[in-house]
Amino acid sequence: MEFEFKNNQILFDRELSELDEFVIKFVKILDKNKINYVLVSGYVAILFGRSRETEDIDIILEKISFEEFDTLWIEIEKEFECLNTSSSKEAYEEFLLNNTSIRFAYPGKYIPNMEIKFPKKEFEQETLNNKIIVKSENYAFNISNLEKQIAFKLFLGSDKDLEDARHIWNIFKDHLDKTIIIAKAQELKVLEDIINMVLA
Amino acid sequence: MKYSKEELEEYKSQNFKERLKFIDDYTTWLKKTPNKEWSKQQNKILSH
């Protein structure tokens, strides 16, 4: 695997999958509308080679006003369809402001879908503030800081999440600070046994 | 009862350790394989 990791950027090129193209198409709309976002969770592991599929791509958006959201909604709805509601007002007020995600897929499809939420906990806001950029000639997008991503996966704790954490750790361990992962995981009350087993 | 709780827990734990071992072997392979090659293989399970 070839990549160049420096500061807050990973220069990385790969043959794109349909999933990557779906994500790129969506984040281009966010970029066009100058919306701050970060891709989190399983997609980050998959982007860097994890051998599994996913139904949804988790994305945290900065909290924006309804007017900004409505403008974004109009752009998104040109290429995607919201699976929860056909009303931007309902999506914003009944879902996003109530800490509930909304999902967008290609029209008439259900999978894959982009699962969007505003930050509801401090660590989600931190993730948004500490993102890193993955760049190639064909794309550029924001992903979560990898130490925090691993710690969060340890916190989530399902077999799939722990395997994702191990995958990211194995790929990037020479570029990551293990003490940051451990400190963050401890803050999230992850058991020592789990931390030690996954970061072995 | 056919199986004890301990036996079942041990079975799950062993299964998970084997999964982690697979990830270790797979990431070792990934790290020495060009992006073009591994991503082509991965796309076979992601794009169908």
C-alpha cells in the first residue's frame, strides 16, 4: 500500500469502487456549498482496504442554519433522495435537531446511503474539528483523525468495530501515537483488556 | 443443557481471535501490495 502521511494530509490513490464514487459525488456537493464535514466509522477502514461491505457511510456535518440546510438540500436532491422524508424542514427540525440521522441514497435505491447527523456529543464535535484530508488526483475528502477513530471504534465495541480498529491500527501504526488512542479510549471508559487486545 | 456458558464464550472468543489473526495477515499483505492491485481485488466485493 502506497500513501504519504504528513501533518493532516494523506496522499493516497487507489482504484475507485462504486462506493468511493458514491461518496465522492456526495462530498463534492458539500464542498460546493462550503459545508464542513467529516467521514467517520466503517468507510474510513474500507477506504484503506478493509475487506468488508457497508450499507451506510457515516458523516458528521457542522451544525448549520435551516436556510443553509435548505440550500444544501436542493443541491443534494438533484442527485440523491432522502430516505426519511421529502421535506427539508422536517429533515432539519424533526431529525437533525433532534439528534437523529437522515439518510440519502441514489433515487429509488436504499443501499448504499449516506447517514448524516449533526455533532451531538463533544467527541463528535472534536472529530469535526480535528479532521484529516485524504487526497489524490481524483478526489479529496475529510476523514476523522485516525487516533480518535480507533478509540471510538474501541468504544463502540462490536466485533466489526474492533476489527475495523485493528485494521486501521495495523495499516497506520507507524504514523500514529498509541498514547493518544489509549487516553481517548480510557476517556470513553473502554476496558483495558479490549484496548490491549486490539492494539497488540 | 448441551453446552455450558463457558464453552460457548470460549468458542466466541476463539472465533474473534481468529478474525483478528486474519486481519493481521491481510494487512501484512496489503502493506506490501501496490494500491492498484489490492484495490482491484477489494472492488470485486464492493462493486457488484
